[in-house]
Amino acid sequence: MTRTLALALLSVAVLAGCKREERSLRMAPPVAAKLDDVRLMPNQIGGAPPYVLAALGQPYEGNAYQLGLGKTLYTWFNCDGCHAQGGGGSGPALIDGWWRYGSDPASIYVTIRNGRPNGMPAFGDKLTPEQTWQLTGYVRTMGAEQASTAAPSRNDDLQSRPSENRAPAATSPPARVAW
Amino acid sequence: MRHRLALDLAALPLHGKSWSSITWWGTLAFMLIEGTGFALVIAIYLYLANIASEWPIAAPPPDLGPGTLLTVVLLVSLVPNFLVLRWADRSDVTKVRIALLVMIVFGIVPLGLRAFEFPALHTRWDSNAYGSITWILLGLHTTHLITDLIDTIVLAALMFTRHGHYKRRIGDVQDNGLYWYFVVATWLPIYAILYWGPRL
Amino acid sequence: MRLRWTSAVLSPLGCAGCVGWQSAMDPQGPQAEHLHRLIWLFTGVAAVIWLLVMLSLALAIWRRRDRSDEPVVPTNAARERRSAVVVFMAVGATVGVIAGLTLASYLATRQVSEASAEPLKIRVQGYQWWWQVSYLDPAAARQITTANEIHIPVGRPVNIELAAADVIHSFWVPNLAGKMDLIPGRDNRLEFTVARPGQYRGQCAEFCGLQHAHMALLVMAESEADFETWQNAQLAPSAAPDSDERRSGRQIVTGKACGACHTVRGTEAAGTIGPDLTHVASRAYIAAGVLPTTRGSLAAWVADPQTIKPGNNMPMVPLTADELRAVSAYLSALK
Amino acid sequence: MSEARAEAGDRTETLDRDLPPALLEQRLAVTWGTLAGFWGWLTTVDHKLIGRRYLVTAFVFLLLGGVLAMMMRLQLARPENRLLGADFYDQVFTMHGANMMFLFAVPVMEAVGVYLVPLMIGTRNIAFPRLNAFSYWMYLVGGLMLWTAFALDMGPDIGWFAYVPLSGPQFGYGKRSDIWAQMITFTEVAALAVAVEIVVTVFKQRAPGMSLDRIPLFVWAMLVTSFLVIMAMPAIMVASTSLILDRLVGTHFFNPAEGGDVLLWQHLFWFFGHPEVYIIFLPAVGMTSTIVTTFARRAIFGYVPLVLALIATGILAFGLWVHHMFATGLPRLGESFFTASSMAIAVPSGIQIFCWIATLWLGRPVLAVPLLFILAFFATFVLGGLTGVMVASVPLDTQVHDTYFVVAHFHYVLIGGAVFPLLGAIYYWFPKITGRMMSERLGRSAVGLLFVGFNLTFFPMHLLGLAGMPRRVYTYPAEMGWGGGNLFVSASAVILAAGFLVFFIDAIRSARHGAPAGDNPWDAATLEWATPSPPPSYNFAFLPVVTCANPLWDERDALPVATGLRVERRELLVTSAAEARPEARESSPRNSIWPLLSAIATSVMLIWSIFSPWAVVWGSIPIGIALIGWFWPKGTPEDDA
């Protein structure tokens, strides 16, 4: 009885086949190369992401592992140096919902890859397209109105603001303010 | 296998009270579980305080007001609770009904005060480990206040129905009263450590 | 002698590694010696006790005391009493053995954790999934940073400061000492001495994620003189490329993604996320003990790190065949 | 008015002694029976049906866990094997550990207790039978949740011990860790519920005359185990809850940067984790004592020392959690203390071993399959205990900790120490549960295969560990020279698996076609054999009266029984805790659907709370409603008294 029940449930679940937790560790080079064909509008704001993303099932929007790696890259490449915890410093804030150069994935991808006027450096020569997309995906979770269940949680360091899985970040009170 | 009659039980009561009641022992067992839980959380508090360089971390000691008031209310509530148990023991249904209504009030008031206790901590669960442990400690006890309040309300309702007349209900009332003693008893060490610990 | 005995026992299992470069049964320093002796003491005692218990059990089963045909064996007070005495003595013996072993264990702890006068101070930091090794020389100029390979002089006590950069790891070189965890927020220390020159392999012993299996390190024990020369070689900046191929290799390493994570002292590559590559070719292995360092393995690693060590943090940087050749040529020259 | 009602109740009362035997059994069956069909299956509160359900489920999980083990052995059979990827292997070994500990070992022991304790102490149902039903549903959902997650590539990949920070908010990507933590909540709620039932059943429902010194040793073992559960499980629930909080709402219990501590997790986990071992082992001690008594054909030697040993083990179990943390660099003094206490626990174990051997020595051993399993247990468990003494030594442990030596050690303790007695117990009590005997012939081959296969599989792991092979590695380089040993182990694992297969085949076959057993096929001494096999829904037509430690041996001709219980309501006897003097004729709850509904509501809340903290608020409302429905009187004779 129990066994059949279990099997039934498992098979149903498998058929549902949601892969949000899948960890693809290696992307075939040809696919990885396609990740870079982003087409932007002439003004370099807004555009179409590569078709391959859809084929891959939008891993940089719903896959917790990819977003987690994105958060790691955000730390490793010292994005906080300018965007301090997404709150903004010498660079603009990333959690206030305002995007000078477009909030859609393609624009953000290009922003990271090519850089932007007034200080945003180009990371195209430091990050592979795959990494750039991971970072893009993570940056989009930072200011999200509604937290995705795949969004990363806090880091094991000093508490600065509620983590991405507790969005909306902009409206949450800064943690250190005593009530 | 064959057997011989050796004992006649026909004279025994149809329901056991306190020591002879199964639910009474069950309540005791659950108190042991939850007591262990409280003890562990307090142990975590002491552990974290012990490794911390400053305690409380990045916050003044909590305000004494609401917590102390709540403690007083809980201590006062022991009187009606005692009366409930006594009248239940005498199966005085009418008095038990009234006393239960009083106990409902004594269940609601602490919850109101508890709402002021959290801000009085001057920290948040996500500020640092001190905030986390204090909120959990308060939260854990709050859940006990809530569950016992609901239990009391349901029981009071039950006592006003025809079911109120059965001896079994008396047992339920006694178990509920016993559990309230536990809720108060667990609060005292928590109060001491939460409000006076940081002041030592 | 004991060693030969172990290997004799183990060889049928094809377990040649037991007496080898990552084994608790092949001690190469005083600390490991003490532990080795302790292991044998406990094993011996345990074996004797096990045999005694099994013997008495066998006797109990096969030597039938009771000949009666009663459905249940009647108990005989006198026999019960005699057995009680025996059981009581057995329990007493257990207590005695336990006390003895506890004492032995305590003494061993004391011997192993004796601190020495002025040890060589090294800081090992665990990363997912490699080891950063820094030599803490009071003179800042003489501080060396390398990865996955610890050179130490024979006979001089080494004091290793253990820290974790991300998750918990555990430092374990069984031929030299017991293991000690690297724990975020809590630095640990481990001290040991190597008696004989040689290569001793160690490996992370606390599950630390995807590539826990491929997080090895090598301890190179050598004479004071060799250690000196190694130190001076490491202090020098990276070797300048001596051919066009290597020159373009350096350009790629510094210009492309490599430099963002790796440092090659003497070039613009100053990343701090991955291992220091200044003298990468001087190490016996790359990728924390996965591949022996050759030009070929370097090329293979750069070309496709995720196939060789799936899940590790090195991305697959798109390179043309020529670029790859140049990079491997350059890296394999970083002696 | 209440008096009137009570009298009315009294007037209609029919006593068991007023009815002829046939009619009595008929009436009792009506009062205590379970409805036929699916509805009955959902609503039953019969401890035997629920215990059986628990048993079957636990053994299904054993089978699944075994499959995982074989997958791991396949992967490790040769160096640098790429059969299972690193990510999948991590999920597999985590699932194997979590599944075997939380979904097999603990529940299966409780299952045996739930089934046997009421029978052994001569009562009609377990205390809080509805809680019992609830606990099974919780356990089932917890298990299904874990395995569903695994099927979705969402299985936990953090080890069954889930050390932070690897399982924490920063490095435990996605929901995998939360699945693990919530599975803990499910299984611990179930375990705690059963523990409470068993404690109260043993304290208050023993047959009249069963004073403390007449309690069967298996019941003593389950009693101590239940107290261990009650004291130890809260620790892991606190731990897993704070882990979820760290991950979901950003608390800092385990974040060193904000005053938290990484080792706090290990303290909490092992404060539960070590007693856990004894929660699994002590019931096996009880089973061993029972089987040894029956097949040595004499009263157990050293009843009192054995009981004291059980209690001593239970207490000491809380004094040695730190010996899992000897490599974390804790202060030396503390470590020496924990070395001493860890070794001290060898003394009660010694007492048990010696008393069993003495019993066999003074008795007339009958080498039936259950006893054969116990002999296998002696050989393996003693060895496991001795390696346990080795890992209890701080310096020695720094060499073997987290190596295959430890893997070998705890499999010797858990399989040798717990699973062998368990299988012996299944062969022993199978006739009582199903009314049919298992096959002696298949049984013997099962013992042989299991014993040989087990030792060939796990003994070499000691050597691999000393040869430097760490645990939880998904592969190893060829030049390490571990290939031969691992291949040998993997091959032997097939023999072990074959042994389990034979056991399962025998169990399934015998359930249908086994030889009819009769009431007491082994001529055993304890009360569960004083009633038909399988026992009727009411367990005993007349509650037995106990006059000695081995009633069925010393009262051969006729078992003394008590009368005077009513038949039209579920009535059982409450007796005093120490002397078991009759105190009241208490009623026992009828079948109910509310435990299932409450379990569903609770499951929804727990799973939802992985994704949103608000689940705790909104999800609690249906739980409250379900519980009120559960406890609100239904006007049955059981409620009205």
C-alpha cells in the first residue's frame, strides 16, 4: 500500500519535472558561446536575450544554484565597492527599482559585459558569458518586488540588509535600526 | 490458553483522576519535552553570550516595563488557576465555568503585553545572534501562551455544553490547569535571563 | 617489522596504499609515531577481548550444561551464584581495561600536543576546493604564498595555523599527524615534525561540498639546504617569458579572465580568488592533487576545468587552440 | 443531572464475566474492531494495525536505502569512476544516511514497540491511540517528502549531519537543506508522539500485578528508549528550526560574523546524534534479552543488572556527544573528560553481554533462526563496540575520524548491533503478527549470507580508513591504491544485499503461505503469547493478572485473569505506576479520521513554511480547527463518563 502510494507520488512528481534545483556544472562550449548573442536597441537599452536561454529553461532566473553562484561572483568581483550592498555608493543603487540603462536581462548583461558611461567598468574580459549571466540573474533578484523562491539567502558576514529571498529589499527597514 | 479468574475489577471507577488519569501523565510527558526544548534554547542563549565579546550585542539591555508587568500578571493568574483546579476537584461545574472565563482573560492580557515586549528588546531577529536568540526565546514562549489560551477557550465552551457534566471534562480542566502552571513556571527563568542576564 | 606485518595483512585486499604516502600506519614523524603506537595498543587489546568473548560464547552454546527434559531449565541457586561471581569479575576486568586505555590515550594526547620552542610558522587557509599556504615570516618581504603544497625542513617543528575561507575543511596528513578542522570564525593550530625527507600526501577530511574528494595537498619534507633554495626561488617574481609563444601566453593570462582571479607576481595579473600562479610549474600537482603538473595537463585543465573537476570555481574560458598552446607554454615555464 | 446520566450508564453496563466466551469475544470485536475497507484503514487507532503499518513502511525505506548503498558501492568500485556525478553522489550518500537513521532505524524500533508493548504488558490498546495514528501519518508524509525531493533532483546534499556553513544560507543553495531540516521535524514529531505513548502505556496500563521487577526486558528497553527520545529529539528540532530560520528569515545563530557560532550546530546536532545511536540500540538490547531467554529455555540471568545497565546507558548517552568533535580543536581538558565518559559506556554494554552469555551458558540453547541472528549480533556488535572504544580516544580519533574506519565502526554497531537483533525479532514475532511461521530453511541462509556478506563488506573498510581513505568522497585517484579494497568491498556488498533479499522474500512468502503458528509456537514466557496469533482487536478477552516474571512458564496450566470490564465501551485498566495495582476502568478512544486530517493540516503548514515564514501563521489555523475537531467529544460511551 505505502509502497504503491510512494511510487505513484514519485512518478507524478517526476512527470511534473520541475528542475529548479538542477546543478549543471559544465555547459557545452557551443551552447556557452551562444549565451553571448544579445541584441540591444540602437540606444543600447532594452533588447532581446539569446534564444538559447529559453531552450535552457531560463536557468538565470529560476535556478537557485546559478543565482547563488551569481551572488558569489558579486562578492568576488567586489561589486559592493561601488554599489555598496546594492544600496549604491559611487555607483547607482541596485535595489531601488531605478535602472539608468535598462532593467531587462539583456540590458543588464550588456551593462556588465561592456560597462556603461560614468564609471561602470566592462567585465567582458574578466567574466565568461555564463558567469555574466549568473551575475545578471543575481542582480535582478536584488531589487525584486517579489522574492523568488530561488533567490539567495544571506551571506555569513555582517548583516547589512534583508537578503534577496526576503524581497522587496527596498522597502524592508535596514536591519541595524533599533525599534 | 486456559485461564482462571483471579481478580474482579467491577468495583473500580469508570474514570481515573490525576495520578490515575492517562491524560494527566500524557500532559506531564509533553511538559518534559517542551521543558527540554526551553532548557536547550536557554542553553544556546548562555552559549552565545559566553562566546560574545559584548553582550547584549549592539543593543541596550531590554526595557524592564512590559516584561515585568507580564511576569506579575502571570503570577497573579496562579490564584484563579489554583481555584479552577480546586473547584474541578470538587466537580463544582458552575464555579469551574466562571473560573475558566477568568482564566481566558488571564490568557489574553499577557499576549497583549507580549506585543510590547518584542520592541522593548531594542533588537531584531536578523540584527545579530543576540537578536536571534532573544526573539526565538520570546517567540517560543508566546506560542505556549497562545496554545494554552485556545485550549482554555475551547474547554470553557465545552463546559457550557452538556458535555460539561461528565467526570472526564473535570480531568480535562485539571490537565489544562496543570499546563498553565507549566507555562508560568517556564516563563520565570526566561524572564530572569532575558531581562536580568544582560544587566549582570 | 610491524609495517611489514600490516602490509602482509592488507596486500590481499590490494591495498598497497596502506603503507604509502597517505597512511596512518606508516608514521614519518614523532607525533604520528605516538598515534601509531596507540592504534596498535588498542587493536591488540580489542583483539584479545573479542577472542575471549567469542570463546566463552562458543562454549556456552556447544557445552550443554542442562540434561533435564523439562520444558524450561530449572535454575540451581548454587550455579547461579558461581556464575554471578564470574560475571562480576568480568565486569571488573572491563573497568580495569577501560581505565588503562583511557590513561594511555591521555598520555598520548600529552605527547602529541607538546609545543616546541620556535617552530616554522605556516598559515593554511581552506577554500572550496584547494589550500592556500602562506609562510608567516616576520619580515613581510620574506612571506611566501603558494597553494596545495607545503615545503618544510626535516627535523624542524612546524606550527600550522588553520583557517577556513568558506565552509569547514579538515587538514589531514596521516603520515605526519592527526587531523584538525579548519572552521570559519575559529582558527585552529596543529604542530608536527617530520623525521625523514619525502613527499607526504594529505587530503581534506571534512565533507566540504562537490569536490571534497579532490582537495588534496602535498607536504614536501626536505633538508634545510633544499628548503632554503626552495624559499628563495619562491620569493623571486615570476619567470619572464623567453619565447614569443610564452610572451603571447602571458598576454592572454593577464589580459583575459585568468588575471581576474589568479596572481602572477611580476605581471598585471593580481586576482586573489584562485591559487597564486607565480611559480605554479614548480609544484608537483595542479588543481589540488588532481593532475601532475605538465604542459599537457595545464593545457587540459585550462581548456576544460569542469570536466576534470566538476563544480570547481574555475570557469571554462573560451580560448582558441593557439591561445591555449601559448597559455600552457607560459604557465609550464613558471618554475 | 450528571449523576443521573452516570447511573444510567451504570445500569446499562454489561460485564465481560456475564457473557459466554463466544458471545464475549463477538461483543468485544464489535466494540474494539476496525471498519472494513479504505475508510477503516484511514480511521483505525488499533496499535497493532498502526504498528504493522509502521513496520512495513520502515522496511520499504530500508529497501530504498539499500538501493542507495549499492549505487554508492557501484560508484566507488573503481578509482575516478564517473558513473554517479559528484552532485548526485552527495545527494545519494546524504539520502542513505538520513533515510536509514530517520526513516528506518528509529521508526522501525518504535514500530516494534507500538505493536508489542501493549501486548507484552497485557492491555488492550496503547495510550493515546489517536496520537499514535497521527504519528504514523506524519512519519509517512516526512518520508514521502524527502524521497519526492530526491526524485526531483532536490535531495539534500549536505550529509545526514548537515554541518553549517555548508548547509547554511550562503552555501546551501536552493531548498535542499530545508527539505532535510523539515524532514527532521516530521520524523521527530512522530518519534516524540510514540515516545509519550509508550512511556504512559508502560507506567499506567500494565496488567495488574506486573510490578517494576516483572516488566519484560523489551518493555524496559522501550521505556528507557522513549525517555531518550524525549530528552534528545528536542535538540535536533531546535537545531533544524534555527537552521531554517537562518536560511529563511536571516537569523544569525550560525553566522560567526554576527556573534553566531559554527560549532553550536555540531553541539546541538550531536547532543541529539549520540543518544540517537542508543535510541536505535537499546530496543535491540531488549529484543536480544527476549530472544536469549526464550531460546536458552530459562529465565534471563541478571534481570536487575540488565535493567540497571539499560538505565545507565541511557544516562551516559548524554555525556559523550563531544567525541564526534575531537577534530574541532576544543579545549584538551574537556576532551579528556569526554574520552572517559565515552569509554565508561562500555561497562554497561559489557554487563549486558556477560549476562546474555551466562544465560546461554546456564540454559539449553536451541539454535533456531532468531537465536542465530543473536549469535551474529554478538560477533559483530562486540567488534563494533571495541572499535568504538578506539574512536573514543581523542588522539586515536584524530587519525580515524571521518575516514572509512568510522564508516566500518558504526555499521558494525548499527547493522551488527541493531539490524541483526531486529531481523531476529522479526523471525521471532512474525508468527504473532501474521499467525504464520517464517521459513527456518530460508532463515538460515539469510543469516549466513547476511553475516558473511556484512563482514566481508565492512571489515576491509577499517583498513581502508587506516590507509587514509576519507569518508564522503565520491571518488579517489587510482594512485592511492584503494582500488582493490574498494572493489572487494563492492563485490561483498552484493552478498550482503542477497542476504536482505532472501529475508524479504521469506517474509513476503510466509505472510501468505507460512505454516500456521498457533498461540505460542516458541513456548515463550511473556504475555503477548497468551493470546491468539494474530491477536484480536481487543488483544485479550480477559486482562491477564501477573504473578511472576515469566507468566507463561510459571503459570503453565492456567493463566490468572481479571474480570469486571464493560464490553459496550472500549475499556481498559489503569494501574499504579510502581506496583501495578488496579486504579480505574478507563475508556480508550474509538477510531477517528481527525488524526489524519490533523496530520494533513500540519504537513501543509510544515512544507509551506520552507518557502514562506507566513505559513506558520496561516497554516496554523487549519491545524487548530483539526485539533478541536479531534478533541471535541462525539457523545460516544468513551467520551461520556
